[in-house]
Amino acid sequence: MIRNKINNVSRHWPLFMGALLLLLGISFPLMARETVPGLKIDSGDTAWVLISSALVMLMTPGLAFFYGGLVRKKNVLSILIQCFMILCLISVQWVVFGYSLAFGPDIKGVIGSLDWSFLKNVGLDPFSGYSATIPHQVFMIFQAMFAVITPALILGAFAERMKFLGFAVFSLLWAVLVYDPICHMVWGVGGFLRNMGALDFAGGTVVHINAGIAALAAALVLGKRQGYPTHISPPHNLPFAVLGAGLLWFGWFGFNAGSSLAANGLAANAFVVTNTAAATAGLTWALLDWIFNARPTVLGMITGAVAGLVAITPAAGFADVTGALFIGITVSVICYFFVSVVKPRLGYDDSLDAFGVHGIGGFWGAIATGLVATKAVNPAGADGLFYGNPAQFVIQLKAALFTAVYSFVISFILLKLVDLVFGLRAGDHEERIGLDLTEHREAGYTMLD
């Protein structure tokens, strides 16, 4: 009964959303902005963070190509539209109230208040709490791109079998109830994980553990695809996936080096270690393929490179090149084991290895930061276990475990609730025909497999 009523309403939900946005636009005109005396905008820093914001934005279309190339041809457009829907949906959520929840005035170390909703007091002057040399709105839009790509990563776990409406509702709720609180706890002024001393330079915890664990919850709630694992076709377009991986690697320089929030030596270090870890991980995965499967593969190399990018993310502003080499080698070994051995034995259907790469890679990167971090790179950070400070490793482990548990529990509950009200799983017929035609009445190709 409830679902039937919701289905009737859902036919008109775009009109409702449009009317709501129009009402909000009329009701909340531009509000006064706070000014912060004594802070001066640095044009070089501002230019770099704006460029980095654009680079991070490009990662979401890059992810669309990466994931899109890995699914069957009958579902490629469903991946592309899901990524672009998140880009649009979360961009609006972020400026309306998401940024305020994530970075606004602290409430008990867990969440920000709504004082900065509609970017009230988020103006063109610097805000010393986050960056004293760039406009507050530049910091806001840089962080918006992180908020966009994080829920997009999750769709790799449920690719080819989730209804579009359920996907959109879940993504919005997940951003509000999972991403924004974790973001505040780790990066927001007053956040309790930040105050605990957890190091996460560019999102190993906030982005990758958070999304990767939610991906596992989604795979478990939705169940396996039809025919999994014996009758699932291989990736339909590896060149698409390689293009996507290249765009991700390119955009990741903004993701990591941009997180210095300045055009300085720390940005240079983050850039160098990001490239080093990605390259090392790609080589390591290729070598593992060569050893265990007799030949290196394109899919293995790009998967390894992405795993290296994931794992270096929390450490990019705290580790030197030696640490990057260590992280690149070890993350490929760990993720290769999970993808090749653990997943088949446990039998869960993580379609595109979102959990195996982002969840496991992010978890390892977070705790590896507690090993290889050194104040020689960033005096504002901390030394890790390898530099005589075992306490930092313990802090990193606690932060990673807390994020994993929080993300899994809330994500699981949200998935169940959305499934109860809207429905999540596409029907057997829709899944067999493909989501491109059944959900969107479009086709990426003239023939279906």
C-alpha cells in the first residue's frame, strides 16, 4: 500500500523538486556575508584551489567512464546518468545546507549547525578556521567536489541492479546522514576525530572508507546480480575504463595537492607522492597478475593505479616519497587479495569492487598514514610509528574503525528504509533487459548483449 502510493507520487517527483527549489530561491535571497578583518587573499593560493576544484569535479565524469566501461553495454548509460545525477543533486544539497552541516559551527563535535545554510556568512573573505589565504567560498566549492564524488563511488557496488529513484533518494539521504557528519568529525573545526589527532589530508577516511563501507552494505542489501558469478559478462569497453582511470588520476592531483589549500611546498609534495603511489601500485598489480594469472592485464593495471591513489590520499600531506612507495606496493597486495580471494569465497556481489578497492584501500591508507607520516614533510602533522610515534598509529586505527562502523550501520539502515518505501532492486525483467532501456528509455549502443 505504502509503496503504491509512493510510486504514484514518484511519477511527479521532478515537478515537486522543481517547485521546491523555486520556493527556496524565492524565500531565501542572498544573505549578508561576514567579513574577517586582518586576513588577506593570496591570488596564487586562490587560483590553485580553484583549479583544483575543477580537477576534482572532473573526477566524477571520469568515474562515470571508469565504471561505465566495466559494466555490460546494456547498463552503460545508467552508470553515466547516476554519476551526473549525483553531481547535480549533491551540488545543490551542499550549498543549501550540506556545507553548513559539514563545516559549520560545531555541535558537540559531531555535526555542524545550520547557521551557514544557503551560504549565509560564507562570503568572499577568508575564514581562518579553514584557510586564511583564500575566499571562504573557494574553500566551500573545493569541498563541494569531495561531497559529490564520495556517494558516486558507492554505485560501483550496486551497478546494474538498482532503481534510479531509489538510488537518488538513498544518495541524498546518505550525503546528509553519513557524509556530512563524518566530514565534520574529521575536518570540521571542533570535530571530535580532528580533535583526537586523526590525520586525513585529502579524504582517506572521509571519502574512501566512508564510501567503500557503504558500498559493502549496498551489495549485501541488494543481493547478487542475475547469473552472478558464472553468467556475468566481462567489461564491455575497457578503453572507456582506461579513459576513466586516466581522468581519475589526472583529477586526483587536485584532490590531493589541492588539499594543501595553498600553492606551496606541501602541495608539491602531495603531487609527487600521489603520482608515485599510483604508479607503484599499478606496477605491483600488473606484477601480481603476471605471477598468478600468467599475464598482466589492462584492467588489473588501472585497478591497481586507482587503489594506489585511494591509499595515498590520507597520507599525501604527511608522507615522503619513501612512504608513497611503501603504500603503493602494500595496497596493491592487500586489495588484490581481497578482490581475488576474499570476495569469491564470501560470495558477495560488489559489482565493480568499490568495497575491495575504496573500502579496503582507504582503510589501509588511513592506518598506513599512522606508520609513514613524518613531521619532516608537514610540521603541522605528526610522526607515525616508523618515525617513533606508535600513538599515531593507534589514533589512525581508532578513526578508521569508527568511520567504518558508523558508515556501515547508518548506510544499512538507510538502504532498508529506502527499499521499504521506494524499492531499491530493479525487477528481473528490467535487470535482464538492462537499465538503460527500462529505467531511461535510452540506449548507448544499437545492440544489446
